[in-house]
Amino acid sequence: MTQMPKSLTPDLRQSEEPLAEISARLEKVSAEERVRWALERFRPEIMLSTSFGAQSAVSLHMVTQQWPDVPVVMVDTGYLFPETYRFADQLIERLKLNLKVYRTDTSAAWLEARHGKLWEHGIEGIEQYNKMTKVEPMNRAIRELGVRGWITGLRRQQAKSRSELGVLGLQNGIVKIQPIIDWTDKMVFQYLTKHDLPYHPLWEKGYVSIGDIHTTRPLTGDMTEEETRFFGLKRECGLHDSGTLDPGL
């Protein structure tokens, strides 16, 4: 077995170079070992975020196998597909998830009454919408849960914007752990099959990246995966963009 990296210290978390070295070591171990390292280092000040997207069952299963009570944070914009809510209910019941749902203080209807359909107003409108409905609730989750470590299900194969990500990253002082960052679609399929876990029900209808109902499209032959979100104007929703989290965290 590959030797696991030594624990991060508070000083090391402020230094990009040592974090990169630890991340490089974690590249050489399995996804399960990466999860184990993260939990040993940060528990209980750690969370797993999920969108209950196409392949979310992988991370939800993998992490809860090692810590069943891990806080699982979902940001609910109020505009998710009905299938997403039902898929969430299915996995909540099966995996007994310790789910923490965060939402903006303003309802979807009130948001539209005040600002209109922001997602129809180009990149600026989309970014304003994402900041209000996704980034602010996630900032609140991180503060309230006292998070120092954040496990995500990001993969390099999903988008160009993720192609350079390491196993570890640092976002406004929060250490992000991406255990399946180097996994291929085939590896995801094999894990889901091995553990009899489901894809999101919209996967079979061509949806490869699933977010809000108004800014998500199925993949067609003339599109890249990135173009299925936000009309092809951008890929990330803001949660994983550098500098979007509250710098005061």
C-alpha cells in the first residue's frame, strides 16, 4: 500500500506548495484511501456536498461507507428537476444520509418577482442568479457547520474547467478534497454496477450534467458536455470557482 501523506497542520493549510505536495501523493492512492485521509484529518469539521446529479451516488456511497453520519450538504435553488428531488429521496432513504439542505432566504417566486428570470439575461444575469441561489447558501452551510474540509465529486473528465484540478485544492481557506477527480466514466459505471447504485433517472434521457431545470439541456451530437449547462456560456455554477466563497470564512 502506498504510504499515506502526513496530516496537514494549520500552517501547512496556508501554504500552497505543501498542499500541492500532499495532493501529489494522494494521486497515487485509491479514491477510498483519499476519503480515509480526509476524514482522519478533518472529522468532524468536514462535509460532503452533493447536487444529486447524474453520478452523485458514487461519492455519497463511498464517503458514507467510512462515516455514515457525515454532513451531506445540498443547495436547493427551488428550480431542480422533479426527478432530482425524487432521486434525492431515494438515496436519502437507501444510504440513510445525514442531509443538510440550504436555500436562499428568498423563495423562487419572490426572486423572480424582484429580479425577473435572471438566467435569461446573459452571463451577468446567470452569475447574479448563481450567487444568490447557490453561493450564498453554501457560504452559510460552511459557516454553520464549521467546515475546514470539503469533499466533492468533481472529475477532470467532466469539463475543461476541471482538467487541471488536483486531489486537493484550497478555496478561501477551505481544503477541498476531490477523491474521484481522476475517474473516467467507465470507472464510475463500474462502481455503480458493483454496488448496485443508480444513475440519476434523467441520465437515460441524455442529461449528463444536471442542475436547474431552466439552464440544463440534454447532450446532443453537436454539443460538448460543458454546453449542456447555462446555454454554453459557462460551465461552473459558482460553488467551485476560485474566489466565490466568502473570504471571511
